[in-house]
Amino acid sequence: MKTFFTIVLTAALAVTATWFTLQKFPPTPSVGASAERKVLYYQSAMHPWIKSDKPGRCTICGMELTPVYEGEKGLDESGGGKVVSLTQNQIQVLHVQTSEAKIRPLVRILSVAGVIDDNSMRHRVLSAYVDGRIDKLHVNYLGAEVTEGQPLAEFYSPSLLQAEREYRQLSGELKKNTALRLRQMGLNPAQIELLDQKPADSLTSQILSPISGTVVSQSVYEGQYVTTGQQLFEIADFSTMWFNFRAYEQDMPWIKTGLTVRVTTPSLPGKTYTGKITFIDPNFDEATRSTQVRVDLDNPLVNGKRELLHRLYADGLVELEAPSVLTVPRSAVIETGSEAVVYIEQSGGAYEHTVLKTGRRGDALVEVLSGLKEGDKVVTNGNLLIDGQAEMNRAFMTPTETETPVAKHVGLNADQKKSIADFIKVADAMSAALATDNLAAFNTASKSAMDTTGAMVDLLKPNVEHLEALEKSRHFHGFDDIKSARTAFHTFTVAATTALEPLRKAGETPDFQIYECGMVDKAVPDVPKKARWIQTGGRTLANPFFGSEMSDCGEEIKR
């Protein structure tokens, strides 16, 4: 699909460039022989290796050939398809723009969502220390704001009352021991110190708030009897809230404590709260591949109430930053599968295809780990069309290929020809199975590949060259996935066609067809672009490397 897309782009580019050139620079009639410049040759601006000694059109894209005059330098045709040369007219038509690779800070704003919770370190549950009765409630509604030491209830407990009377009557070490007992029964040191002034006829003790905060739970009422350990009140300090959000693996290179976060919530439109990241949970969630991050937020008290309510939904913007690193604009980087590519501006309208190793990605910039140096100018606009042209250059550039080997001897006997026929039948069956993505059929067909290949190699050794690679590639033991099967088949079929094609040209084999695909490296990793395979019986072209994804990719190689 990429090749088809680049063909369309190139055709559009060629038509546009030709029209623009003719409109802006119409041919100027000659004013005399003395004014004419000598034409050295004619060259395709899109495919610089296409040259002619007379006017005409490019044999690849159909674009009119450009004259190269005496004293001028033609378009650079070097670079193995990695350098794309454009005329000034083409650069203007494509609106090619460049930007320098620079060392500068990376900046990124990360949008997150989470919940506003209270500070768990300032959250207290009050329980009864001894059995007793709630005689009176000083705070009897949820949401009440209380301060540390403020009375919450009057509590009657016979055991507590008896301990208080003993304390007032004792002295010395006994008084100290009784004070410790009173602490265990729920009184704080300040209450114990005031017991000597407490009226003797007072029957209750006060339950005091241990912290300043908001009453979020009330579990008792006036007149209710409670037992030891029963929950009475729950108080949370909402003066500082926690905004909790989840950060994912790809965000972790950026996230660190101390970063500023701006938080908004739908319940308070137009208000923004700013806080710092104070904690990152070291335990990653295996299911979501994320961890929890905490931000501290001040929660102002307005008209006796806290602005931020407990467990609100909220959005956050995390201001991420990184130290100064080598960067390029994001628009300059083209993602091509596992590679990141840019085009570096060279002199004379040339642009070089360069593979980068990238790091972190900011909002506008990308960190460059290798492939560029500071000051290199990379294309930021028009690079997609340039990349399409580079792909066309690589596809259509005439490769330097070795001549097909010829048979060392001819005149094979009947046994040798039969072994070749058996081998071709197996190779065709393996190819047909892969062309239909049928792994089970391939494993079945390849079981006999070892025997048929071995028999043919043994019989042909005296007469035919180039059998060593075929003999080494004949080991098939079944595959668990189609990708591994195609990788093994590639080695096998390259060796098979190399050995059999000379015999086919010499008329020493049964009739079979050889097909070639020019983009096998897209389907099988780490192999050359071109590879051939065997088909028999006039079977319709069926590509074993791509299967149903692109079965008609290829062309027949004639004798």
C-alpha cells in the first residue's frame, strides 16, 4: 500500500512541477546562434539517473526531461536512493521548509484526570475508650468545622468517673499511676491537669476533637449507650487535599516529584488550583500498566466551608520539562514502522534520507539521541512528498545484479529429471500454502522437503553448481507461527531458484514459473528487497511472503 501511495504522490508532484515550470518560466525563443547554450544532456528531475542525449520524457514517471547546459552541474544521482534532488521550482511548489536541530529544553503539557481526596495522614476516627453513655452532643451534624481540643460530646462512664475521683484523692507515685490509667481511658494530658479544679458533683467528661477539621461521620446520638471500641465520630482535615491521578509507563520518563500541576473541577468552573507532585507510588498496576501520583492542593476556607469537596472528579495539566537536549520539531520526523526518519538539507537542492534514534517527545519537539548533530537543517514541511519520492527512487533505481549462473553441464538423465520434478512439486506446494496463510498445510508440505531436496542434490552434484545453499536450507521441523515459516521459506526458495533457473533456461527441467517480488523485506525482516519463488501448472500469481494481505504482488521472470 505504501508503494501505491508513493506512486500517486510522485505522479501528482511531477504534473504539478511541470505545470508550474511552464507557467512561470515559458520557453524563451532563441535570438541567434551566438546566444544559444550547448546542451550536454537531458536528465529527469524526479529520477536523476535517467539521462538522454535528446529531449524526451522520463521512462519512469513521464515527466519531461530537463536540459543540463554546459557549465552546469546535473542533479546528483548518488546516494543509493537516499538522496532526493529537487529543482528550485519543485522546492517552491512543495513549500519545502527547514528548521535547525538545536539544544534546548523539552516542554510538554500532560493532561490527566483523577479524584480529589482528603489527606489520609490528617483523618481521624474517634472511638469509645470505655463503656458509657452520650449525655449531650456539642456537634450533632455532618460537615461541622471543628478545631483541635473543641468539645464534641458529654460522656458519662461510671468507671471513668471513679478513676477521676481516685486521681483527686491521691498524691505522689500513686497519682502518676492513676494519671496513666486516665490516659488509657481517653483523657488527654490537659484534661487530667484540670481534674483537681473539676467540681466534685460533675458526672460527665468531655470528648474532645483530636484535630482541626470537618466532621464527616457521626455514629451516635444523645442518650445512646456505647461500648469500648465503638465508633463515635470521624473527622477529616480538608485544609490540604490530595489530587490523585494515574500515570502510565510512557509518561514515567517525565514524571517526578516537585512538578507543578494545575487542577480544575466541573464543580467550580473558572477556578484553578495549583499544587506540586509529592508522591509517586512505586507499585505498578500490572493490569493497566500505570501507577498513582499524588498532588498536594491548598483548600481555602470560604464562608466557613472548604471550597474543594471530598472525592470530586478533577482534571489536571502537568507541566513537564526536561533539561536541554538535542531536538528537532515533531513535524520533521516521519515514522516508518520501527524507524524514525528525517531529511537533511544538502547543497544544491538535495535532501538526504537519515534514520534517527529518538527519545522523549514534547508538545512541539522530539529528543534526538543519535543520527543528527546540532545545526543540521531538517525538512519540516514537504518531507512526506520527499519521502514518497525517495521510496520511488529506491524502487525504480536499476540494481546492480549478478548474471544468472548457467548450467555447468546439460544432458541430465531420467533419474535426475525425476528428482527435479519431485522437488519442484514440493516447492510449489509450500509456496501455495503460504500464499493462502495456511500454516498447517505448509508444515505438511515441508515434511517431504528434506527427502526430496536431499535426493535431488545427491543426483545433481556432479552436474550442477550452487547446490550448497539449497542443501543447508532444507531442514524444516514444523513452525508455530506463519512469520517463522515465511522466514525459513525465504532462505529455501532463494537457494532453490538460484539452483534451478539455469537448468530451466537450458531446457533441463519440467515446465514451471518463477515469480519475483520487489518488496519482500516488508514481510520478512532483515532480508533483501527482492526474492523469487517457484509455481507450477500455470497457477495464478500468489505471493507466499505476503499471503492474503497482498497476494498479487510480483511479476513473472521469463526464461
